Amino acid sequence: MQQAGTAPRPLGLLSLCAATFFVVSGGPYGLEEIIAGHGYARTLGLLLIVPLVWSLPVALMVGELGGALPQEGGYYAWVRRALGPFWGFQQAFLMLATSLFDMAIYPTLFVTYLGRLWPEVASTAPGQPGWWIGVSLIAVCTLWNIRGSRAVGVGATALGGLLLLPFVLLAVLALVSLPQGGLARAAAALSAPPPAEGSPAWVGGIILCMWNYMGWDNASTVASEVHDPQRTYPRAMLLTVLVVAACYALPVLAASASGMPAEAWTAGSWVEAAQRLGGPPLGLLVVLGGMLCSLGMFNVLVMSYSRLPVALAEDGMLPRALAVRDPRTGAPTLAIVASAALYAACLGLGLRRLIELDVMLYGVGLVLEFVALGVLRVREPALPRPFRIPGGLPGVLVLSTPPILLLGAALWTGRHEAGPFGLSALELSGLILLGGPAGYLLYLLARLPRTRHEPPGAPPHLSDMEATRP
């Protein structure tokens, strides 16, 4: 319980925009394999089309449901209210499972860019120097999050400006280079034929593009810590969509003037592109920006994902201790520390495998969120919605169709992609999905002894009161 006069300051519009930017993007780092698999022209097309069919629908959904139900746990609360406690638990389980793979990506990226300066630390295999650096990053962000959501939001604003600075310089230098051959290099790069369709790089590029534009709903889990969420969420989502699309497309367009062939791009190649246009100093700034990107994304996502166990604990599905908050900062300290320990355990799986598992598990949860959006429109038409997706229920159905179709296509084309433990990424995702019903069964079995001994007239358990959550 908060003490009088010590309640933490809530997140405002700018802080929420910065936090959303980091849970979704963190800058153009991560686009390298898309350029390698598609070429410059097709990459630019994807970066402009994907947000329309993948990001904008999700952002609009978050704008409506985040404003209508600004509750702790975000998408968990939406699905629970619309579909009941079983499906609410499945949504939470899916996103917690997704977080294990998602959160191992960012320390891996941090070490990848640091390895551009010191190659001996580039490996994140357990026990290697890069692994210890990744664990140290997790520890720093854990301590940062314990200071509260506002500290994370303010930090995200500062880190966002710093990491985008190298790409602003890259764009300026690309413009300056146009009269000295940059225009010819850009024209040649943009007109070069893309790799053959059906290649592994092409499939991986599609999934990577989806990954670079996903995560809008992660900003919903801190709704109870946002100032005036009914107005702030819709504005933050729409503004951040524009910012993310611009910070992807403009650097790729600038990089085309560097003369670097598309097929030469690999993880971390922004450094080479920057060095071609601005020399070693700009390359160094890009390395530092990549490290700040990984730090900022991991830090904000710790804040987002750690609120899921809090919401589950408040509903009696996890130990109550996970819901206890620091009276000064409002941070759920135990939930943050427990989450960070699990993220450290997933380091070393490899970037490509982590991203494939991340997209597949996240996509199933996203489908549940769109189902909840439609069900709430039918069951609770009078629910106050400061922002409402236009077109009624047909508008909701039309809006939700493109991202679901894109997800299905990505799953089908990538069904044979190799994953860890000798399984394909799709097979491993299917096994993980089975853990949701099993976990809910264990929860019901754990409740049986307490339920049998409750005296007549005892107050209902929180898990039976989903309709009464404010």
C-alpha cells in the first residue's frame, strides 16, 4: 500500500511514448538481416507496408482497450474480462513464455555490438566473457527498475535521444554525399535485384521485420501507472507508430548511399555503413548506440513483463508476495528480481532462434487480444471507450484480419526453420503452448483444499471476481 505523500509520479505522454518506442523498436538495430535477405528497395517497401498491416492495427487496439481498461497486467486483464480466467491465464502464460526468449535477445545484441570493439567478448555462450557481460546488463536493469516506472520512463527518453543521434548524423552525411557519388551509389543499391524468393534469408527477413514492429501491447501492462491513461494511450500509440516507421526507413535509405552491397549485411553491419559515410568516429557512435538500444529495450521490457506476475498474484494465481510493491517507488521488487533471474537463464540460445520463438509465441497471444477486442464490443457495448476504433464490430474484424493473416503466413513459411533442442521453432512453440493448460490445471488443483475448507458465506476468491476488477 502506498504511504501518504510518497506515491510515485505517473508516466506522462512523453515517457509513455519513449517506453513504447523501446518495447517496439529501439532504433534501426536489428534490420541488418532484412536488408541482406531483401535488398534495399524491398526492405524499404516492407518497412513502410508492415506497420500498416501489422503495427497500426495493434496500436489502435491498444489505444481502445488500454483507455477503456487501464488495469495492471494490460492484455491479461483484457482477455480475462472478455473470455474468462482460463483464457486470461493462457494469455499471461504465453506472454511470460515469450518474455523468456524476448528478453534474452537484448543482452545478446548488446554483446554483439560490444564485440565490434572487442571481438574476444562477442560470444554469449555460458561462462564466456560475453555471457557475464549479458548477466551484468540484466543486473543493472533490475536495479534500475526497482527505482520505479517513472525512473525507467525518464531513462528511456534520454536513451532514445542518444541512440538515434548516430543515425541523424548518418542521414545528414548521406545527403551531403549525394553530389559526390552518393546519389549514384543509392540508385544502384535501390535498383539491384533482391535475393531469390524462397531463400532462408527471405523467410527470416519477413519474421525479423515482424519482430522489429511488434510489442505495442507490452506498453499496456503499466496502465495503472500512467497519467490519464484514457487520453494518453491512444495519443502515445499513434505518435509512436510514426516515429518508429521513420527511424527505420530513413536510416536504410541513407545507408543505400554508402555503397555497401545488400548481401554484405550481417548483424552489426550498421557500423560498416556508418564508417563508409562518416569514418571510424561515426562507426564508434553506432556501436555505442547499439549498446544503448539493447540497454533501453531490455530496461523498459523488464518494467512491462514484470507486471504480469503482479496481476496474476493479485488474482491468486501466483504467490501473493509477487504483488508487494515498494511504498516509495511503486515497483514490485520481488517480481522484477524473479523475472530477471529467468531471463539470465535463457542467455546463449542464439539471436536467430530467439527471434523465431519470440514471434511465434507472441503471435498466438496477439490473436487472443484481437478476439477479446471483438468479444468486448459485443458483450459490453456500453463500456466507456475514450478512443474507439471506427466502423463498429465490422471495423474491428477488418482491422484484425491483416496481422492475423501475416502471422499465419510467417508461421507457415518458417515451419521448417531449425530451433533449439533438435526441434523446429514451430514444434518447440507448440510444446510450450501446452504448458498453459497444464499450468491452469495445477492452479485449480492447488485451490481445491482451500476451497473445501472455506466456511459458508466466505468471500469469493479473487480469481472468481474478474468482472469486478476496476
